[in-house]
Amino acid sequence: MTPLHFGWFGGWPVKVAYFLLGLGLTAVTSSGVAIWLARRRDKGRPAPRRERVWIAFVWSQPVAYAASALLALLAPMPPVAVWGLATLASMGAAIAWTPPVISARLRLLSAALLAGVSLAHIGLHAGRFADPVAWAVNLGFLAAAVLLALSVRLSRTAD
């Protein structure tokens, strides 16, 4: 079952398909809950706490994964513990900030951490990359960081 679960068959086309399907599932799940919360609000039954928690949870995951990766590169910290602590700390944002502020700040933090992961990995291992995929992943992280930062800037100019 392992080759099927991880897409270790069919070469790169299957790996790309698994990646795109994973992104699609993430987008459908996240947007579906956001739409449900917006409909509740439009019908006069807002759930502000749920909205705050949902936004904080959604945007805490890139923060938590990037923090886990960065600390795994730089310090002997268990990634699962870092992920859990980062998720809990990000959920504190649901208490302290409004939804637009939660979203913007966690996206900016994600961008900074993703850039940090990429730069730390390049700094630590660039001379020993045996596979060009390492460069592609690092460039992908940097591109994601730029897109996240731009999304915050664009949402501020749209307001």
C-alpha cells in the first residue's frame, strides 16, 4: 500500500497529480468552511468565534509546518512538538485579533518562516545538493513566501 499512498508509481506525472490533488482538497475544505461561515453571517446568524478559530487554524498550519522545518534544520527539536506549539500559539491569535488581522499576520509569519527554511537549507547544504529537486523545492518555498506576502499587500489595497 505504501507505493499507492505516497504516489511512488508512474513517475513524475503521478507525483505532480498527487500534489495537485492535495492542493485541491486543501482549497475545497478551507473554502467550503469559509463559505458556510459567510452564509451564516449573511443569514443573520454570525458565528464570530468560529470564524476567528477557523481563520487562525487554517493559517496556523503553514506557520506550524514552516516553523517545524526551520527548527529541524537549525536545532535538535522534535518537529511534532514544534508543530503543536506553533499551532497552539497561532490559535491564540483567535482570541487577540480580528479575522482580517489574524489572516494577514499569520500569512506574513508563514512567508517569513518559509523564506527562512529555504535560505537556511541553502546555507547549510547548497554545496552538497546531489539532486536538482532540492533547488526546485527551495525556489518553490521562496516563491510561496513571496506569494503569501503579496496576498497580504493585495488584500490591504483592496480594502
